[in-house]
Amino acid sequence: MPEGHTLRKLADDLSAAFAGRRVRVSSPQGRFAADAEQLDGSRVVGADSAGKHLFLELEGERFVHVHLGLIGQFDVHASAAAVPAPVGAVRLRLVTLDGPDDARPTAYADLRGAIVCDLVGAGRRAEILGRLGPDPLRPDADPDRAWRRISASPRAIGDLLMDQKVLAGVGNVYRAEVLFRHRIHPLRPGNTLRSGQWRAMWADLVELMTEGVRTGRIDTVRPEHTPEAMGRRPRKDDHGGEVYVYRRTSQPCLVCGSTVRTGELVGRNTFWCPRCQPKFRSRAVRSATKETGRAGGARG
């Protein structure tokens, strides 16, 4: 599932291509047809994201709420010589409707495979945002909101970081990597962390995710652990980016050489280095998961 940096970059791309312009709105697939008809010919105000939610605002305080889910794609073409016929199950298509004197290039965008594509008003948008924890990519985010929940909870920090009501936008990759970078075992109870540890993790997430928006990929290794610095081959994975532990099960840790491990945590695979991230000594924690040397049946 796309993580928060992907949605933030998508919102920026949509705003750059469509903000201030009238658009032809259609639903070639048909599932958004009635709402598309209401929006057709409207002017786009802009786009914004919060966690894994995207909001495309059109005049009249109307918002297209999108959640991409596991397979959703929103392809933005900011400059097109011609708009091709839609390919595949396009739920939503946007095409600019500029006048003959407008020198800006034609732009279009196609949404496919999203689990949510709804037309909502300002009240519903506020309700959705109100259910989310702070997003490290939003300037109005308050990390203390997340800390109050983390510091009061006996749940594993690896579980809490993925709970969008606690912290919005962090997925499995950023979860695994920020815990490694701060030497925290994913099963450590949230209420055993110190506030300074949380503050450091939050600042790290802000920096890492902001860089992810800029590059369009997740890179978490420090300069001394890049392929060039270590003389190793670049990582090959469909998620791209250089990482410490995510999907590196049974491979040597880039820092200490220990074997990276994985285990299931609340239905998802989590990854860690047993030496760099020593297990928190608690009987409840020891029984919470079964360690394995290879990826199990949970989703990565």
C-alpha cells in the first residue's frame, strides 16, 4: 500500500497540473459517473493529502476523496500533446478545459483501482481528518497527539506506528526503518518508550518522508551504508530505495552483520536486526510473536 510520501507527491502533482483550471470530469468505468457529472466543468482549487488519504478540491467546497488501497494508481500527465482514449478500468478522468488563449499545456489524470473514490463535502472531509493521527508531512501536525496515545499504550510500538489513528501516513517500510535507525525492537510496548525517543523518531520521519516526496522512493540508509560507500550491489526490490531491514530477511545487517529477522505483527510482516534492536525484556512481549528466519504468511 502506498505510504504517505506517495500521496503527498501525488497531491503536489495534481495541484501543479490542475489548480485554477476548469476540468472535464468523467468516469469511463462508470462507477463514479453520477458524481463526475456534477463536477464536470468545475474549477479545481487544489489537492491535499493527510496520511494515506487524498482530497482533490473543486469550487463550491466539493472534494473528491481518494484512498488508493493496495493497487490503486492515480497517473498525472501535466503536459500532453493529445489525450488518449482511456485504457483499463478508469474510475475517474480529469482533463483540462482551457480557453483558446490559454498557453498552458493540456493536462489529464486517470484514477484506477482505488478502494475509495467519493464526492464529499467539507463536513465529511473534516470528519475523515479528525479520525487520523498527526501526519509527519503536514506543517500543522502535532507529534504530542501521537505521543499521548503511544505513552499510554501497552501495545507494541511496531503496531502503534502503523495505526493511522495514532500516526497517519506511516506504512510498513517507514515503520521498519525508523525503528531500526533508533535501535528499538518492533515489539517493545509503547508505554516503555521515553519522550526523547519518540521526539527523535518523529523528527527522523519528517526528514525521511520529506525526502521521499522529493525523490519518489524510500531511502533510509545513512551515507556510510550506501552501495557506493560499502562496495555492495544496489538493492533490487519492487519498492525501490536503499533500506536497512525491510524485506531483507536472512540477509546480513548493513551495520553489524547479524542476520535480519522477520515475524508477524498484527497481520503484517515486521523486520528487525536482533543485535542492533535488542528485544525488550518482557514476558508479554516474548510471547507476542513467533520469530522466523524467513518471511511468513503475513503481508510485507
